[in-house]
Amino acid sequence: MKEAQILIIEDDAVFAEMVQFQLSTSGISLENIISIDSIGEAKEIRKYQEPDVILLDLNITDSSGVETYDSIKNLFPLASVIVLSGMDDESIALEIVSKGGQDYVLKGDLNAQILNKTIKYGLLRRQLSIKVQKSERKFKDVFNKSPLPIIQLVGEDMTIELVNIATKALYHLSDQDLIGRQLTSFNTGGSKDDVITPKGGRFVQLTGDDTQITVDIEISQIESDSGNIEFMALIIDRTKELEFEKRKFDIISHAEESEKKKIARELHDGLGQQMVLLNLLFQNLEAKEEQKENYNELGNLLQSCIREVKEIAYNLLPPELEAGFINAMERFAHRINAIGEIEFRLDMDESIIESDMQSIDNFNLYRIIQELFNNTLKHANANVFIFNMSKDENENISITISDDGDGFDIDNVEHGLGLANIKYRMNMSGISGDFKSEIGVGTKVNLKFNS
């Protein structure tokens, strides 16, 4: 049998010597066996030795009953404790085994064979305990030293049970402030879309110092012995990344719009004016009878080119937007309705004024609506395009855009450049929203704005 450090705690010296003898017949050297009779001596032993197995009498010089086991287990947490029990305290021995004691042996039944078997099991249990403890330490090191915030959650309401160092740094809160809170409580909104579910997702949250952050939360359910639902959540802070993308978008967008303005002015003031002059000169020409048909066709083509140049210049630089978003939408609807190809139904809350739109990226919002309308016009076979803008009691603006067109399967639709461009503008402009469509019913888009 493998050599083991054995500690006997027994105040009956004769019985202790008998146990030592039986252990020695099992192949354990007397040098590896220590016998003491009190908790006080155990404390001294603790200073220089950690026994593998402890043979413990519950009633010793300075302690009795369950308190003896508790005291010894606190001193030697890794040791396997085997209770040496008399007939009169067998029930207490059973209670101790239920608390984590390795085993108990009736003193009257003690012999070398029983001791040998019990100690073997005790050593095996100690080895397993050490392995478990090492695994726990390794897990805690990985958990605590992870550069990414990790949170252990419990229950369907996802209450925080354990956090690592990175989590405390991200939220600027201590263990005491984090543990016991629901993960959803950090979200800035109060709608059902802001409730964190096992699917995870992207959320805007507030930290302990009222800093607003945008995070991606990835959640995995883990097995639990407690009977409760448990999850591990990985928190990925996207705030700086999105701020960088926003700045990049602003720079690119500004450069693009500057270039568009330049091109629009060149088309309007340069090519457009030259074509108007060309049209005037053309109208002053007199065609011969046999040339009149070609003359009329050429005149129509020239008029068409002038209109197209104006349309391109208008789309590149909508002049109405300089007078405000509401004005631009009214002019946009009027222009589309004048063509008569599709009805542009404008429904705006009369209480909304231009100053309500100051915190919103009006240019990109206008471009988003243009793109949505173009998609409806090209693909939906719709009769009506409805733009609804309302304001709630908290002065929050929301926009709903819908049509009565063919609709499509939103899960299987091929995301083209138009839809990708819309989502990109929304993301970079702080506009959130959802797309809903049903074949044969039409499409509906809800837009929300981050203040």
C-alpha cells in the first residue's frame, strides 16, 4: 500500500497504540503515524504537516461530538477524515459522514484489514479532492483572468451570481453591487426589445458611473446540480468600435455629400444650363417638311435629357432638405404624387416641428426613406406607400413606413445593395428599427432614434 501520513486523534492511549500497531502490520511505517489527543495538539501539527488520513475519535480531551469534526476539518480541509466511533455515538458518526466525512469505523470492529481498506479509500478520496480543487482553481483563474467580462447567471430572470474582474471594470461596480442584480437592469430602455433572453444580442446599457455602452451579449446555458437554470454570459464591449465606425462613417459621408453637392451643382449650373440653351437654340431652328418627324423626335429626346439631368441633380442634393426634414418630406410626397405612378401617403403628427428633429441625422434619415421608397417602387408592385411620423408623451419620435405591395419572405430574401445600404446608414446614424414583411400583405418598417 502507498505510504501515507496518518494522524490519530484519540485520548485513550491504549486504544491509540493498538491502532498504531494495526496500521504498522498493514505496511505503514511508524514514522508516518502521529498520535495526539486534543484539538490544541492538532493546531501545532498543522504548522508543519498536512496528514493524508485522519482517524478521529469524536470525544477527546478538549472537544466532543460534531464540533470535534468541524474543528479538525477546518484545520485539515484536504485530509480524509475517518471517525472512530463507539456504539453510543454511531448516529453522530453517520451525521458527520453526511457532512463530508470519509467513513466511520466502530471501535469494537476495528482490525488491520478494515483499517487497510478504509485508509485506501481515504487516500483515493483525498487524491480526487485535490484534483477537483486544482480544476476549480484553474477554472477560477481562467474565469477571473479573462480579458473579456464573463458573468454566471441563475434563473429565468438571469440574476447575476458570479462575475470576473473584467466585468467589474466594465460596469465600474463591485461584487456586492453586481451580484444579485438582473442583467437586464443595466439596459437603458424599458421595452420588451430590451429584455435579455438566452438568445443574447446587442444592447445599450448604463454602467455604475452612468456611462452609456453598447455591448454584444453571448449566452450559453450550463448544466447545474442545484436544479436552477444557469447560464454563462460573455460581454463584448462594442462602444469604442462603434464610435470609431461612426467617426469613419461621418468622415466618409461628409466627403461623399460634398462630392455629391459638387456634382449636383455642376449638373445644374453647367451641363443643365447648357442643355437648356441648346434646347432654346434648337427651337429656333426651322425644319424642312421631310425632316419634321426627326426634328420632333430630337426635341423630345432633348427635353427628356434635361428632365433626367434635373432629376439626377435633385437626388444628389435635395434642396428641400436645407429647409428642414418635414419640409423635405412634404415636397417629396408632393413630387411623387404629381407623377401619379404610386400614391405617397404622408401622415405626420401636427405637433411635430423641425426643432424636434435636431438630434436626428436628417440627411441619412431622408436617404433611408428614399431607398425604401425606391425598393417599393421597383419591386413591390404597390399602390400606396405610407409614411407615418408620430410623437409620444415623452417627446420621442417614431416613424413607420409601410406599403400594400407583394411582400416577401424576410428570412429568405436576398439582401441586395439597397437593403445593406439602408442598414449601414441606420447603424451609423444611431437609428434602430425592424423590418416586417408577409407575402401578399406588404412590408412594414419601424424606425427608432437614439437620443
